[in-house]
Amino acid sequence: GSITLDGISLTLNSVVDEPSGECLVGLTIIPHTWAHTNLQTRKQGDLINVEADVLAKYVERLCNPSH
């Protein structure tokens, strides 16, 4: 699957559900993406726009039909 951070589409490497209910997402950013986007200026704590791919939304809907 993929995830979009501030309009930059990235491939997911891992997804870990934490006992706290948080979800940790692992990404690898290739040098070209790093050099040609604003990701290199981001700092811990910055607010960003996060979007999941539409396939993930359909899978979630199928797994949780009451939503």
C-alpha cells in the first residue's frame, strides 16, 4: 500500500499496531524524493497532511462493516 504525506506518495514498508492504539508506519524515502520535496525541511512535531490509499480504505470498510 501507500500513504501520502503532504501530497507526496510513499510506499509503506511496515505497519505496527501498538498496544496503546497507535499505529506506527515505516517508510523508506529514496534520495530523489528527499531531494525534490519538502520532506527534508520537516522537523519532529510538525503538522502534516496524511492520506491513506483508497485500497486501504476499502479493506478497512470490508473488515468493519458497521462503520
